Amino acid sequence: MNLVVLTGAGISAESGVPTFRASDGLWEGHRIEEVATPEGFAANPALVQDFYNKRRRQLAEVQPNLAHHALAELAARWEGDFLLVTQNVDDLHDRAHALVPPAPGFQLIHMHGELLKAHCTVTGRVIDCPGDLDPRHDSPFSPDGWLRPHIVWFGEMPLAMHVIDAAISQADLFVSIGTSGAVYPAAGFVQDARRAGARTVEINLEPTQGAGLFDDGLYGPATETVPAFVDSLLQSASKG
Ligand code: APR
């Protein structure tokens, strides 16, 4: 059985990473155009680098929660293909999966990029970025390039879409966890999965605007709902 799981900010909320569209949202004090568009970066690189430097530093203060760990356990034990697509730029999934080696059919994609990486403005080449970036940070890849956060900003193309589309077209089960479904193309994955004949499940604190597109819904904090869902999935898989 082929599985695609999409996660959003809600899965990291109980780790202490703020969600985007809550009243205490991440963008507070900054308009999205200022800090999450290529135009914002061109207009004020110091502000944008500082914004992501702060968020990168905050990663040191948070840990994966029971929901991340439950998905890592699932990845270790799932016998079919399992694509985990996250819209999150934190590294909490990565840290959870590092503790339990995933099965061979598992893959994790950060479709909106990663805080702990940077890329060259000229070549696009990606490099690990554990620390702060300067406003005009020299790129090791091009004399004319700078390093910028490896974050997909509004107006830019999400990463690895061909891999995601291919997995969804083969999916038997599609699960959307902790995402408001407000931002495309991720918001359209459930319809693609339905067209492919997959069963679709929404897991969220509360039903989202698109809840009607899912066959089933499981509502409550991710640290409770995700482990419960993973347990029942592994039990039904073991019964064949
Ligand atoms: N458990 C489960 N779900 C939760 C929890 C929780 N503890 N806390 C919040 N949620 C849910 C909210 O109900 C909401 O539906 O998580 C969702 C968070 O939605 P958004 O803040 O819109 O985040 P997300 O869907 O990941 O945003 C998508 O938008 O701004 C861009 O690029 C950014 O990747 C981001 C994208």
C-alpha cells in the first residue's frame, strides 16, 4: 500500500513553533511581502536575512514531538512506498527520523525548503547553513552570487513537485496533517489523491475549510491524534 502524508505548521505547533495563520502567527510585525518574497529580499536583504537567522536560531530551542516521532515509527515499519511531504522549513521531521532508520520505500521532501540550508542566488546550488547569514553573504559557488535562505518564497516554485505528483498518482492513502489548506499547490493534493483513487484523511486541531474533500477526519492535538492514527494504521496493515 502506497502512502503519501502531507504535513503543515500544525504538526510542529506543540513543539513551540508558531503556525502561520493563528493570531500569534509567525509573520507578526512583518508583512509577507517583506520577508517571504524575492522582491522583499531584493528591497531589504538585511531585514530578510535577520528574520530567517532568528528562526534558524529558534530551532535549537525546540524538539520533535510525539506526532513527529509517530510518523518516524511509521516510516520505519511501513512496507509500501511512503512519501512524507512537509511544508515546514523546520528540521523536526528530520530529527525524529534520524532516531529510527526508515524503511527503504521512505522519502522525506521539504517542499517549501529548509531553514538549515541556503542556496546561491546565481547557480541555485544548495549548501548546509547551520548559522547566521550576512545581508550580502558571499556565495562559494559564484563570484557574482550571494547565499540566501533555502526557502521557497511566494511566487517561487515549490521543490520536487515531479516526485510529489508521481507519488500522489500512485497513492492508496493520502493523509493531510496540521495544514490549513490555504496555500497551493499543497492545498490541491487532496483532489489529486482522490482522482488517483486514494482514501483521504484529514488530521487537524479542527476541521479546515476543505474538510469536505476528505473521506475521514480526525480532530484534536497532533500529539494525540497522530500517534493514535499511526497505531491503527500499523495494526490494520499487520492484519493484512
Ligand atoms: N495539532 C493539529 N493541528 C494543529 C495544531 C495542533 N496542535 N495547531 C494548529 N493546527 C492546525 C490549524 O488548525 C491549521 O489548520 O494547523 C494548521 C496550520 O495552518 P497554517 O498556519 O496555515 O500553516 P500551513 O498550512 O502549514 O501553511 C502553509 O503557508 O505561509 C505559508 O509557506 C508557508 O508552509 C506554509 C504554508
